[in-house]
Amino acid sequence: MKIWQDLVKTAVIGTQRQKLKIDSQDNQLGDVLGCLDMNDKEGCLLSAAGTIYLYKKAGQSTAIYGKKSLNTCDLDDLPYCSQVSGKHLGMMLSGGYSRALPEWLKLLAETKKVVSPKYLHELLTLGKRNNHLRKDILPVLGKRGIWLAGLNPDWNYVSGENTDKIWKNGSLEAKKNLLKELRQSEPKKGREQLQNIWSKERAQERSILLEALEVSINVDDEPFLEDALDDRSKLVRDVAARLLAQIPESKLVKRMIERVRPLLSLDSKGIEVELPKKCTVEMTQDGIDESKYIPSLGEKASLLLQMLACIPPSIWSNDWKRKPIELIKIVEGSKWEKLFLEAWITATVRSKDIVWAEALLKSSVRLYKNLNHIDNSIINFLKILPCSQVESLILEVLQQSSNIPPFNSASPAYPLLIHTAHIWNEEISREVISRIKNCIENNNQVNNWQFGSALGRFSSKISPSVYHEAAEILSFEESENIHESVIEAIDKFLVQLKFRFEMKQALEI
């Protein structure tokens, strides 16, 4: 470009010695250059140089690598979410009301709509960072979202492309995530993929990948897991034993029953216990570990606990012709209370026994204070029980513990309320709101921090349909002398609930 060469020459010689010439251009560039002040020689030179540089840059073609052409995106056959719903999504993606995002995604999928293109990039990136959100994100991407995901390797979780590369050269985390996803839809294929790479992985990696078989674990996995019991690595053997204990029909479970049955008996005085004499080689092979010693129980009782935890608790209900709740009451207060409860809790989670899960949850008030990892157990119990059964249980526990505020961690209802995976029904929601009001009026908060923390968690669980009722019930006058922190917690609670109410309304339009 001659004009550029002239500018460079003038800049080198100097505007005092070389007259600045800007030839007229019969284009948009000429229109811009014609507006420059020629009396300001130095300023005109710099402005012209900058303008011409940008003009040249804008006119360059982008580099094209490879010969692969870009496929066009198919038109979406589902409608986009409304502008208002999109605004709600934007607020959640930016950090506000983020707890409501899983609920929003599920509701959008139910309404047979997809995410507006404006928010696809942020949503796809969020799915890359948060594995637990992917199952909710995928149904609402639409054809445009799936097409867009195919253009970025970071979003391969959408299409599952390049899985071969992940199996060969991917990180351990990527392999495990891929295996979990595969197990959800095709358990057999997932196990076979693990078998294909098994010999190439180091012991620690094998143990971590083996844990992924817990997803959709079934009796068909048993032969592979039995082989893993002979692995050179104790890490692998321990994982294999734990997984086999989750298959009620497995040979390992049967071996544990044969070992434990002679050690236990039920009579009018309670459950009689004979402790195992030692940890045999066969027991070690099945995952029993002498080093897992619980001081409060003793060495031999700790061995018994491990074995008992591998046996479906229904075995004892059937053997002794007693209901789970009856057996729990029998061990309550006995010498072996901790042993049996710890073992039965683990065994119930492993066997996914609905009857035992409900009985143990009902007993939580009396028995769970000194048990290990009880919150995780409650979470797992709630996953086992059907939604309707969970709701009935929560109402029952709320009624039985009416003297304790539901936001008090000492309340038996509290862990059930906060760990429930689904949104509470209206009956539970109204009951909790009523309890909150009564506690405030009677000045019955445990402490203001606990109150605020609980309400923050409740705000994402309570049914949004009761928002107007909640706003009316939890409206207090300044004259009622309620602590400022309590009022602040209620305001935040109602703001969150209002957002979810409006969010749901917008999605239903």
C-alpha cells in the first residue's frame, strides 16, 4: 500500500523535513483519513498510521488449518426459553441464586424447551467444571448447543468424541469420569473398557478406576471383581472386596454369612455374640483388615463389624423372624450397640434395603450421636427410599419432635430436611414455615448463626409455590423486638424463594 510507504518515509525523515502526504482514497479508508487535521503534522501522522494499520488488519483473511470444513448447525426443533427465563439463567451463571440452577435445568427440560444461544458458552463451560451438572445440562442444549460443543475439545463431554484418546492418553480423572458415564448407560461396555486397559495401569490407578464400577454395579461384574481379589495391590483388593459386598448374590457375601452366622444368636436376653478368634488368610483375601481397629470396640469386635457390614441385614430379619425396628431396639443400650449399628448402617447402604433404611432413619434420634459418618449414611438412606416414603417419614419425624426447631442441628428432622435430594412438597414446606414462625415468636432460636445457615439451605428445598404464604407468615413488625440478624436471615430466605417462584412461573409460560 503506497500510502503506508509514504507515512513510514515521512516518519523516518521527520515531518519538519518531509511534507506529509495523504493521498485521497476512494473508499471508507479515505473517508476516515479525510477527517484528520493536517495542521497537526505529528498528530496527523500517528492517527493516519493507526487508522491504516487497523484497516489492513481488518481486511486480512483468517488462517484455515487442515482441510476439514465446518459443518453448519441444524435448526433447533424445540423452542428457546423465554427472555425472562434467559435472564434468570444469566443471573445464576454469574453467581447469583446458583443453588437454583439444577432446579431450573430440570424444569426447562420438562417444558420441552432449550437454552437460548446467548448462554450456551457459559453453560457448556460450567458443565466442564461441574460433573454433577452435566446430566441436567445435556437435555437442554438443543442442536445448536451440541453443534457448538463439537467445536471445542473442552466440551467433549457432550458428544463423547475422542473417547479413544482419553482411554489411551487421558488423565486418570478423565478416564474415571468417562467410565462412570459409560456405566450409567451401558454397564457391560464400561466394565469391558476397564478390562481392556487394566494391565496397562499402575496399582493406584487400577484401584481408582475400579471404584467407578460402583455405578450400576450388578452380578455380572462379579467374575471380574473376584479376579481383582487376587491382585498384587492391597488397594485394588480392598476396592474389589467393598464392591463385591454391594452384590447380595456374590460369593464373597455368602462366605461372610458362613463366617458370621455361627458367631451370633438371638435369645430372650438379646443378641449373643462370640467374637472371631483371629483374622484368617481367607478373611484377609476378602477384604477384612486387622489394621482397621476401633479402640472402643477392640480388635476382634472390629473384625466382626467388618464382616457383618458385608452381609445384607435382611438375613438377620429372616433368620430371627424379627422386624428391623425390633432388632434395632434389641441392641439399643447393649454392650454391642455400636458394633451392630455401624455394621447394619453400612450393610443397608450396600444392599439398598428399603425396609432397613427406613427403620434406621426412624431410629436416628436415639442412636446416631456416637456413630461415624452418620450424615453420609443418612444421605445414602434417602437415596434408597422412594420420594413419597421420604416425605412421609419427614412429616412423621417433624410431628414427633415438635419441641425442637427444625433448623436446630439437634432436631431429628434437620438432617432429613437438608439432605433430601428433591424439593419438599407443599405440606412439608408449610409445616417448616409454621415452625419457623413459632420459634421466632417464642424466641426459641438456638443461635442466630445456626438459624441463618439453616434458612439458607432451606431456601432451595422449600416448594416455591408457597412463596406468598411464606412472605405473609414471616412478616414481622419492628415493634416485635426481633433480633436484626434474624430479620436479615428471613429477608434473604424470602428473596431466594421469590426468585425460585418467579423462575418457575417464567418457565411455565
